Amino acid sequence: MILLNRSHMLNTESRLMPARLFRALIACCAVVGSSRGAAQQALSVTLDSATLALEVGQSTTVRATVRDVGGHVLQRPVTWITDNPAIARVDANGVITATGPGVTGVVARSGASLASARVNVYPSAGRQSTKEGPADLPPTHADAVKPSVRAKGGAARSPHYSHISVFYTDFYTSYASAKDRDAAISFLGPRVDAIMSGPKGAWTSVNPSIRYFPYALQYEVVQAEVGSSDTHLTTSFTADMRQWYAMHPTYDFESAFLHRGGHDSTHRVAFKNESYRWLINPGDAGSRAYQADRLRRIAEGHDGVFLDEFGGPMYGATKPTDEFATGAAYLASEAEMIAFVHAAIAPRILLINIAEYWTPTDSAIVVAGGGAQLERTNYPLGDGAEMRWTEIDHLLASGVYTEFVTPLSYTEWGNVTKNRPSFTGGMYYSPTDRGQMAQLASYYMAVGADAQRLSFDQQNFWNIRPDLAWAAAVEVDVGHPLQARHVIAKGADPKGQSYRVYAREFEHALVLMRPAVDWRPTVYGDETAVEIPLPKPMRLLHRDGTLGAPMTSVKLRNVDAAILLE
């Protein structure tokens, strides 16, 4: 989730609005009404609370109202369900009891209609929560993960795990309260390897070895207001450009921009995204010299610079201009610009966000810059997983530091189940657990011998405190890969959907994944399961880092994964 990327244009307003308003919006209750046959009456279910905040041990009652299609209240029975009883239980009367720190959903169902509330559970005030949940359910808080169920060689704390590299895109701390900001950094600091944005000093005080990439734009610039003294180097850098060109009079300032129909400021190529932008001319010698100097200054003292807004057509920059008659000529020049800047800031790298796009030019640009941020690519519900793994193979072979990013934040998984009701928890505690374990398995399908070359970015925490949504499964040491991923089963499942099951053996684990392979209306429930025998009794790794009971086979549903340990 990169705040300014093209893929999130439709979501940008919600991400820039005040935090309290945004929290209210994302907590809105999802109401689904349907009917089966003429004999079943259409119903709707609403709750008197859409979001709740409890401390461990506290209880509260949520009331559900059932109405017919005309809005009349009906006396109909309601069934209550919790996504994760280890976080919050609910009884037949809607009484919710907080059992462990974390975030879960509670659902009220009447017939085919339902409504849900989000429950945020915090540790009890004034003391450290040590609750581990009932004997048959694992704890959800990472601190509660028992060393006895960790994989061989697993470490409870490490700034750099040997089996995985974890990346965090830090927008949360920019609007969180001071207390929540400090809690986020204190919790994540020892667990992540690299950070984009956020207060570097605070992060390095917790983890001195953390890699840091400040946010910036390069092929475009946010337009500064006339007379502005803005010298913000990362986005609105036109004032800084003017100062630099004044000190380097051999270069023409106006030539730093692309134009259509005339070589003056009124004919600069502009477009409106989240703000008005001008497009930079990558072929101009002065422009290249300036960008190299600017990005050198931004990168100073850091591991490189994150460059947003690349990928594919690059917002119309490939349309003909006075400087470039074809898009191909422009893109070739942009790749040359990136190589020029990278040479100027080396050994630091340019971590370039090409998002889900993948063209020969995208490949050339990230290879030239030394780093790739693959926003929205770790998406288990799409049919592109196999292609993404192949792309990552190419990048790692080319020496490119690569960030593999999920498109869904922790709280956004609720929309998956709303739009795909057959995507249940399956063998996991909730649909969110199932989806996030598929994302983790997808990372393991692509990671190379050196895990520090490929980072896993969960995007869990841009709207929630990290310690309430951390997937402790990333901390469990699967070891290094012993083989390449390979297909061990394929065919059609009981619903007629094509499937391929991939396997990859690690030093301490066997990773299995059944990605989506068709782009068509799909189902994901138990009726799609195919049974995969295991080479020996193994235990399923859960999202919270605990292990299930030993089993000799595993049933994989459509878009499902299993990380299995002895």
C-alpha cells in the first residue's frame, strides 16, 4: 500500500482523511441479504455496534435486529459466530468476551443474511497480558508464542531472521498517537529488516541495523505554488530545481520538463492524480544531473531511496511529446536516467515501485536502479501467482533487491469474505488467517538462498497497531530452501476448477500452495478440497506461530496453502 501509487487512486481519499473518520468508515457493518427460492423471505440484519474496543477479560453485549424487505422488525432467531475465539468469544445472546489481544470479527446470522462487528482487544490495563487462550486454541499475540512449538533454530526476537526478510511500509506512525507510535516502533523494530518512510531515528534506536528508504518521486514532480519557497526534495522539488539550475547556468531549466506545443511553462505536460504534477524530461543532460544530485542528497545516510509511481504506462508519460515521438523512446530514456542516478548514489539503491506491472521496460528500470517494489503482487486470489514467482526469479538472478508486497491490509481481508463468501477459514481459524498464510507461503515459493534479497511486506498495519495484528508465523524458522518449487499435483477439483499444487522443501519445513490458476467465477470452500499425502506426520503452522496436531495428509482448498513442520 503505497500512498501515491496509481493502483490506489480510488482509495487515496480514505487514506488521507483524519484517522478518527477513517476508523469509523472501515468499521462500517457489512450487511448481506439474499434469498433462495420464492418461499424464503429476504431479510437484513443490523447490529447496534459496528466496532468494539475491549480489554482482555471484559465483556459487552451486542444486539442484532432482523428486518424484512419492507424494514419491519421480525422476531427471528440469530446465530452468533466469532472468527477467532482466542481473541473474543460470543455466546447465543450476543455477549462478547475478550479473551486475548488482537482483532477479530463477530458475526450475527439469520437465514442467509448476516452482519459483522469488528472487535479490537487490548491487553489489560496496568499489566502485561500473558493469556494463552483455552487448551484447544492457540494464543494470537506474538509474545505468547511458546518456544516449544517453534521450528528448529527459531528465535523469539531477531532484527534479521535467517529464513525471511520483513519489510514495513510505515504510514501508520505519521498519524498515530504518540503512545501508539512508540508501541508500534517498539514492537516492530526488532522484527523487521527494512522500513520505508517513518521516523528513521526512532526505528534505528530500536534496531540499529534496520534498512531505511525515504519516499520520493522522480519521473514527476508535485507542482509548487507560484512564489512558493517549498524546497521539499522528495515530492514538490521545483523550488529546489530552480536554485540548482541557478547555480548551474549551463543548463536550461525549462528543458527539465516534457512539453507539448511549445517550450515554456504553459506547455509543460501535466496531469492530475492526487495532486497536479509535471512530467520530468529524462533525456535532458541538466535534468539527469539535477536528479542525480537531488537523489544523492535524499539518500545520504540511508540505504537508498524509494521511488513511487513507476510501472506500465506511467500515467500517460508514454504519450508523444515534443521531446519523445514515441513511448518506447521515452521509456528507454527513463531507464537510462535511472542507471545514471544509480551510478551517482551507489552503493545505495533505488527501490522502484513498478507495482503489478511487468513489461520489458519495467524489468530494465528496476535492474538499472537495483531495487524493485512489487506493490499488489502477492495476491493469492488472483490468477497471477505463478507469473509473479517467475518475475521474482528473474529479479533475484539479476541481483535486484526485491520487495514482495500484499495488496490487502489486515482489516481489508473482511472485504474478501464479503465478496467471496465461500472463502472460509478452512483448516485455519479464520479467512484472514487462511489468506495471510497463503501470502506467506507464496513468499516462500519465490525466496532464494539469501532471504535478505527478497523482502516480505504484509501491509498489515497502516490502519491498526502492529502488535494487535502481527502474524507471528513469519518468526518461525523454516530454514533455507533445499529445492526449487515444483508441481506435485494437478487436475480438476470436485467443483470442476483446474488446480495445480506446488511444493517446496526447506530445511525445517515443507511448504505447499494451491494458487488460483483460472480467471473466472470461483469457489473456495470445503467442496473444492483436494487431499495431498504428506511424506511423514507433520504439523500445520498457524498464523499466530503455533502448530496444529500431527497429520499424515492435508486438504487444500482453492487458494490455500500449508506450511508444515515435523
